[in-house]
Amino acid sequence: MAEVGRVGPVAVPDPRRRQPGRGAWLHPAPACLRLAERRRAFPRALRVPGPVDTSAVWDHLSASRPQPVAHDMTDVGSVPRQATEGKQVDPS
């Protein structure tokens, strides 16, 4: 979850939750931000009249999205699953 505050008519990300005043919670997903904008949730949640500029929140979401990582799949299956998890059993 991400915290969003406001500075004037602008919604600003507050990931450390340090800004004073009323804030709004938002999932860190672009789909949730689009839905919140479409439903006009920010003016209601932040209790401000009129539209709220969310460009800073969009910038924060795009900067904090993890980049895809290419995994090396050559060693898949080399370590048995039993050896890495579960209880160890004494063979005697």
C-alpha cells in the first residue's frame, strides 16, 4: 500500500508517511490509480474541492515498479526439493 498526501491541488506520494494532514491509501499498481482517478476518489479522500493533479503519483509508481529480471533456468531441478524445505528425517 502507498500513502498519498497533498500539497495544494496536487496529490504527492508519501511512502514514509511523514506529511501532516489527511492522506489516502492506494495500492502501488497503475490499474488502482486509474480506477481511483475515474471514480474521483482523491478529492473525496483528501477532502479538497475540485480536481486533484496526480502526475507526481504516476511518476512515483513508474519509478518504483520493479524491472523484469531474466532468470537463469539452466540449474532448475539440480537441487532436490526435499533438500531445501521440510523436516529432515533420520534414515536409521
